[in-house]
Amino acid sequence: MKRFSSTVQNVIVIVMIFAVISSFLFFPDSVAAQSEENSTNLCVLQPSSLANFPELQISFRAYDAKTFSVPQNLLSDQIMFVDNGQEVAPRTLSAKKDLGLNMIFVVDQGNRTNSTTMKAVIQRFVDRYMIDGLDRVTIFSSVADSHRSNPWLYLKTTSAKSDVQLAVADMKELSVWATAYTPYTEAISMIRADNLSCKMPTMIVMLMGKEEIDTQQIKFVVGEAISAGVPVHVVNIEKDTLGNQDEYRKIAKETGGIYQEVARKLPQEFTVLDQPFFNVLIDQRTRYEAAFRSPTGALEHVLSVNWIGTKVETELNTTRFSISLSSPILSISTPVEGLDLKRTALRNSETGYIYDVDAQLVQFQVSWSDNKPRKIKVAELILTTSSGTNTVATMNPSDGQNLEFMWDLRDFKLGGQNDVSIQVRVVDEYGFEGLSNPINMRVTNVIPLNADNVILKYAVYGLGVIVVILLILVIIFWRKVNTFISSGAIGKIVENVRKTIVGAKKKTLAILVVLEGPQRLIGKELKVQTESVTLGRDPNEVDFTFYADSNSSISRMHSRVERSNGQWRLVGISKSGNETFLDDEAIPNFEPRPIHTGQRIRMGYEGQQPVELEFREVNGSSSETPGQDRKTKVKRPSEFQSQSGVEFDFDQSDNSTQEIKKDSEKSDDIDKQFENFRHRQ
């Protein structure tokens, strides 16, 4: 006997060990999803909206797997999300009581239950707690009716309050004895067929009298409820006496339901089930909304909600979605294409020239063709020069608003033009890269003489002094040198050098008298000493400038006065179309018009800073025939001619013999000075 008892104990131990191992092998998710302290299930209700990706918002339920109770004060530090294996905490978490309930009533219409009380229970739920259009109500009856498609289905599933109210009003107590076993099994079958899972809280409410179900049926009822994952609430309604209390309590307890007794005598307002029963059921409406930012930009996502400390994926706590992302699009707004950035050297130092501009602002914008803005993880400024391509600046933008670099220009040390191009490259939080189109521009370094070092300055000054001395010597001795080498090719070269160094006195060909214009110029005579002069507002473009620093109606290059084939003429050259007037008559642009002494030139419009000039031709400026020789050969005195046999050319501006004689006397004096200088050497 002892051996048999020991054998039985060993068998029991082996069975228990096998059961534990099997639970881990065949149900790993359910075991891992619940910690020792927490048996609450988490259930994702619907996939997240992707409209604001990477910001996600998940709706989920939390309920006890055994008692079906719902936590009402869940905190954000109690849960976490796992997106493609990466954990992320919710940024916000809020509770909402707006879930619809799936209420399945199993009622006894037989003679063992008080029908008035039974109807009052359902009516109270409909009037006080049911949300029209959201909740679902189904009623199964213990009394079959062959006229119905399902004999035990008294009221088909409906979300309309009015349907339930009519059905309850028509419900009658029948003088038959019937059990609740068959309608209960029908309710379980419908729950499995609907397959609402955890997305809609589902419960069975049994409204029973005494002797409605036997002990054997109770085991089946409990097993089916646990298998379907649905609680069974029992309201034991007294008719003459209460019965089956223990059996009904067992059903409610083992399935996670509530057991409640109701006396036969009803109060005027049926509120006895509000606090202990209906208010508890209403807590099942609770769901939670959590917001977080996805940590990955992958195409396919597997997202689960977990308790802190667990990391599992089950059918209930997991959702899947796909998202397609595109690379960011970049555009540079500053600087603009073709910019010539001019810098002026202030001084020279040991490290190179110091310029007035050390940095250039580079502003850029980022757009998203997929309408899914993301954070910029890193931004780089890329510079391409003749030496190659390099990254010259890097930043980590804190937001998408202030996207700009301060480009350091101090590496451009040497003077002259530097043709470059710049681009911006960014990488978003998910590793998607974007590259802007290049901006081609030029950095021009201007180095004035005063920016160089002191030695170079003095070298330039010394060279200038030497040049001045040489010029003086050339001026003093040019006639002697000319007498010595005036004939032949050498003489021509020397004469050209002399004219280049000394220069020729410019002759005034015409005069422009300022009649109207800037106050400081009125009455002034502008001398025209070339055969073409330009008039306008830009000092860098024209010969005579008016109103350079104002918004005058005079164009940057407005008109030109020129002489062609001995004839003076006026030409309008405004590219903006501003007119030029000759004696108050507008002339077409780029069509020359003859102009004579006394005629007036006007540029600009009345009231907009115009300028009026009077043209005066200097006598003899247009009387020459093109190509006419303005030189006359004159013989030097015989005593000098006999020594050198050389002829000299003099200007034709005065042909009198007296002037020639004076020139000869001056030449003799110079010759004597040159001869004395030579003997001293």
C-alpha cells in the first residue's frame, strides 16, 4: 500500500513538471507577456494613423486576464512600445471611456424567474448606461421559438436603443420550465463567430432563477467561457425564493464575472444594480491613447505595446503597417547664383591678409515630397574650388526653422578672383540623405597698396621717386637726344617713348554747359576732350556722372555725345528706355541725331532730378580733314644745319617766323647746357 501511494505521488510530480514545461513551450507569448506581479493583458485596438508620421498615436486596452478588471490610472512609465525591435517610451498617455460594449443577455423566460425583475434589469441598462449606436446588445432566451431562424435568439444583435426597448416590452413570462444551458452555448458560439478579440469588451449576463442549470452543465459553462476569454456575470433573480446560489457564484467567480442577487420586490426606481454591477461593467469602456515618435524609417513596421520589463509580440498587443519615405529636398536661398562677393584687404599680417568680410551667410530650406517632415540629424556645407571638394562647415540643427551656416572665408587669403560652388547636404533622423543643387559664385579679394607691408610700401615710394627723376632728365635733355638720334628707326622709338611718358596736352573739342542739374554743377563747363563721351548716373560706367547716389530718372548709362566724320551727334543709350531730349524733343534710343552749338540736351523727367546741358562746339574742332598732316617742316639756322644736317618738326598751331626763331634760340641754349654737362662728365 505504501509503495502504491509513493508511486502515485511520483506520477503527480511528473505530471506537474510536464505541465509547467508545456506552458513555456506551447504558450510562450502568454507566459512572457505577464510578469509575476502583473497579469494584465495589453491589446492594440487599431493601427496607428500614418498622417503625422513619424509621430504615432496608438489606442490600446489594458485588462486583467483573470478578472477582466480594467486599470483606471495607468501611467506612462508602466508601458513601452517596441517598433521593429527598438524600445521607445510614450511621450503622452491618456485614458478615455468611449469603447462600445458587446452585451449578450441570456434570460430565463420560464416559470422559475420573475419576468418583471428580469425586464427591469435589461431596461435599466438600456435607459441609463447603453450608448446608442455604439454598444451592441443581443438577447438569448431559455425558451425556444421555432419561428425564429435561431430558436433561442430572442433579439438579434443591435446597436439601437429603440430595438432593445421594444424587445423588452414584448417579453413575456411563459409557464414552462426551461434550462439556460442551450442558449448559453449558443451565446458562446456567436462570440467565437464574431471574433471581436479584445477590440470590443464582450460579456455574458445571465438573468436566472433557481434550478436553471445543473452541476455537470456548470463545468461545461465555465470551461467554454474561459476558452472564449469572456466573463460571465450572473444576476440571480428571486421569484418565490432564491436558488442555486453556490452554482451561480462558481460560474461568476471562475470566469471573472460578477454575481449579484435581486429581490422580488422592486423599488420605484430600479437602482439596486447600479453600484455593484453596472458601474463596474462601465469601467470596461476604458481605453488608453499613447503618443510617441517612431525610432525607425523602415518600410515595414512591427509595433507592439508592452509592460516595462517585457518584450514580446502577441496577436493581441501587436500591429503592423508600411510607410514609404523619400529623401529630403534642399534649396539654397542665400547666396544667389552668380554672386560676386568682393572683399577688401585691410592690412597684411603674419598669417596673411586681413579682409573686411570674414564670413558669408548661407541659408537653405528643406522640403519633403512624402509629406512626412523629419528631424535633421546633421547638415554639411560643401565647397568646391579648383583645388577640390571639401566640407567646410557642419551643424546639428535643433529644429527645422533656423537652417543656416556662417561660411568662414578666411581660407581665401590671396588676392584676385576665386570661382567656387557651394552645396548643402543633410541627413535626417532615419539616415535619408539630401543634396542641394550647386550655387556657382565668385569670391574676389581686392588688395589695395596700403594693405601691404611697410617694406613694400617704401619700395613703391622709392620706385616712384626714381621715375620722377628720370622724367625730369628726359624733359630737360629731350631736344639734345632728339638732335642726336632723330633720324632712323631709333629716333622713332625714342620719340614714341617720349610721347608715352610725357604725354600730349589734350585739346578741348566741345563744351557742355550745365543749365539744370546738381546744385554744385549748375553753370559749370564740362570739357569734351575725346571724340566720344557718355552721360549717366553710374560713375563706373560713364564719363560725366549726375545724381549718382539718388533715385533720379536718369539711367545708369543714359546718352552719348560723339563726333563721327567731323560731325557731332547725340545718341540715347538707356537700356531701361528712359528718353533723351534734344531741344525738348525726345529722340529714339540708339538712333544718332546731329547736334550743333547752342542746342540743349536734357536727360530725365521733370520733378525727378533731370539734367539739362547746352552743347558748344569749340572753333576748329570739326574743320579738319581726316588724315590731314598737322606738322610743317622748318629749316634750322644755317650755322647749326651745317653741323648736324638734321631737320626738325614743330607744331602747326603757330606758323610765324618769329615763333620759329624763338624756338631756335631756346634750342641753342639747351645745346650749350648739354655740351657743358658732357665736358664735366
